[in-house]
Amino acid sequence: MKKIYFRADANTALGLGHVTRCMALAQMLYKDFNLIFVSKEIPSKVCEEILALGFKLVSIDQEAGFLKLLTDDDIVVLDHYDLSAVYQKNIKDRGCRLVCIDDLADKEFYADLIINHAPHVQATNYKAQLYTQFALGLDYALLRPTFLLNARIPKQWGKIKSVLVCFGGSDSKNLTQKVTDLLKVDRRFTEISVVVGAAYAHFSDLDQQISTDHRFRLHHNISAMEMVDLMQKSDLVIVPASGILQEAICLGCHIVSGMYVENQMHIFDGFKKKAAFISADDFSKPSIKRALDRAFTQGSFNTRQLIDGKSGARLLKYFRQFDLEGKISIRRATITDLDKTYQWANSSEIRKYFINTEPVALEQHIKWFTAKVGQGGCHYFIGEIKGEIFGSIRFDRKEDSAEVSYLIDEAHQGQGLGVILLKKGLEEFIIQTPQPVKTIKGIVLESNLASIKVFQKLGYQMEYNAEKKHFLFTKVIRD
């Protein structure tokens, strides 16, 4: 099986979030790939968890040691703030497919795929490459399988009596202590569960301080199943705007949340706009107290299902696509493709997505096709998979812009070939066109849902024309 290397670190300062996201993704992919984690720093408890899941773990001292492991047949998943764009290029120069899990959009990306599961994030937030695909938003939530499996189970709510507190695997600012100090004097709660992770440095002090209050239960480095159970039993959860917030939202919990580091901003702002939690702002004590008071007086919470539990299946398609791309080539259309393109022009299944849906006479098609093939302003390509024609893509140039249109043969639809054809076609067009272009535009009928998704995955900006009932997709080409 093809190898996937997960490059992520974890410690008290970094937290465990990067490795946790990678472990969640790995559990979505393990049936199809050979999975290997590579780390410079990682707590022993997390190492044990990775190995218990059946994944391999490699320890490195220098980044050069990791790069030496790579071959041009490998996929690399990078989840690390400190590894630069140059580092990404080094991976790509080795011929690898590169996936970046990110929530900052703070550098140029050379990734084949960017995963950012924050709500409201857009491809335009990123400086990326022509070939970069995007898996953005809650449809791609990187949550552990136990949470995703419970996403659609309705939760019954009553009066608030119990509360769960969790600030992740390390909680470097010890916000757990700040919240528990407030809860010790808040007699409205009869049960208080506190969860700390493997890298939490204040366990003994916290245990001693809450041990005399019978309402408290302290849990250390618990499993995903145990966390699901605690969240489902708690009437309220207090968590930061990180992956833990998404876990709580996935389970339909009543939530108090806030942010205290920059990388939580997009998740915090996005879910706040969706009214998914009561805000504790920056987790100052006054803000926490106001949020708790509001939880008791609000009366009702937004319990809309924001995460549907299907992100694993969606992300697996991207990784399978990487394998498929190696079997696909494109070439210039020639007169020998006349018959095939005429079949497409009169296929009712294909033509229903054309702007002009009327059938085309052979003489008319011959005239049109020969003009396009021989026209300097038209770049017309044929896609082949293992030598078999599966579709076409055409770029009609107008000054510094080009309009793109593509189609997939009926026999090959539903296989994910559209995004590969659009990606490879654009790369080939940019190489072959004598003068640079600034924008690529494509028109898609509102009924063509598959094609809409293809353009979205490649980061095209979308504008709807209500009168003509179509979408205009635009990609700006950077110098």
C-alpha cells in the first residue's frame, strides 16, 4: 500500500492538537494506506496511543532525517506551524503529494491539498498554487471516529446541573485552574468533571485543590470513548475554540467557549457567528462568570446539527484521487478525436449541462471542431486514463483572460475525474500559452452540482447569476 507520512509534534507549549488532528485523519485512511507518524517531540502517552492504533512511529532529531525517508510515491501530511514554505517545497521537490492541515493561512502553500475545518474559511484566504485543492469548512471536520459516529444521535436536554471542563492535552496557560476556581464557589453545579491531557503539567496541584469538594471528578488522559461519554452526560461543557470545541459541537452539547491564542481565532469567530456557543471571550474570570450566568438564564441553546459525521468519507476521496492522478494524462486534441467529440456533443446526458442544449448536426460540429483545433486562441485537450479517452477540456483565450469548459464521458462519470482534468488541464494551458493570463473563468449551470463542487475544490471564486441560473467561477492567476 502507498505510504502516508504524518509530520507533527506535541509538547507542553505546542499542545497535542496537531497530533490529535493527524490521528483523527489517520483513522479515516487506515484501510487504504500504510500510515507512519514522524515526530521530533511527542509525549510517551501519545506514542503509546499511536502504536495502539496500529500505526508506525518514527523519531527524528533533524528535519533532514525525515526528508531522507521520502520517495516520489509517498504522501506527506504536514501539521506544523514552524515548518516553512521552503520546507513544503523541499517535500514537493522529492515528488511527493503534500497535504497541509492548517488554520492560520500565514504563508505561501505548495500543498496539493489544504485542509482547514474552521467554519467560514475560504480559498481566497490562501496564497497557494494552481494545482492546490481545498477541503475547507465543517464538511471536513478532523474528529476522531467515535465523535463522528455519534454526530447524528439526538441529545435530550434538561436543567443545567452538571458541567465538563477541558482545555486540551497540555493547557499551557492552566486555564483549567482558573475555571475550577470559579466553579468551586458556584453552587449551581452538582457534578463537575475536569479532564486534563497527557501533557498537562499541573495535575498534582489541581488534584489536591479540588479533592475536598465532592462535586469534582478529575480525569487524566482519557480515551475518545470516555470523552464522548462524559460530554453526553454533561449538561454544559466549557472548552476552548480548538478541536475540542468541534468535538462538543459534533455531539450537540451546550457549550461555553472562548479563545486565548491566535490560531483559535477563525474557529472562535466562525462558530460564534453560528451561535454555536455562549462566548467567554478571552477566558478572563469576569468573562467566564458572565458566560455561566447566561447559560443558566438563556433557557435554550442552538442545537442545529453543524457537523454531519461524514468528513471521513469525503477526505478519503481526496487521498484516493492522488493515486488516480498518476494514471491520467492529457494531450492536445487532434482531428482523430472528431468522432468522439461528436458523440459527446449529442449525448443527452452530457449536453443537458451545456448553455446551448440543442443537438448538433455533423457538418456543424466538423466546422466548429476543426476551427477550435486549428485556432491559436483555443487550447483543446483530451484526457486519457490508461490510454482510454475519458473527457476533454478547452481554454478559449480572450486577451488576458481565458474561459474554461470541460466534460466527462458518461462511462467515466462519478469517478472523481473532473477535478483532475481541470487541474491538469489548467497546468498544461499555463505552460503552453505564449502570453500570460490573469484570470480563468468558467460558467456552470446551477443544476450541474458535480461541476460546481469541482470548481470549489480548486479554489475558484463563485458568483451566482439568478437571471441566467448559472454560476460564474473565477480563478486569479498569480505571477
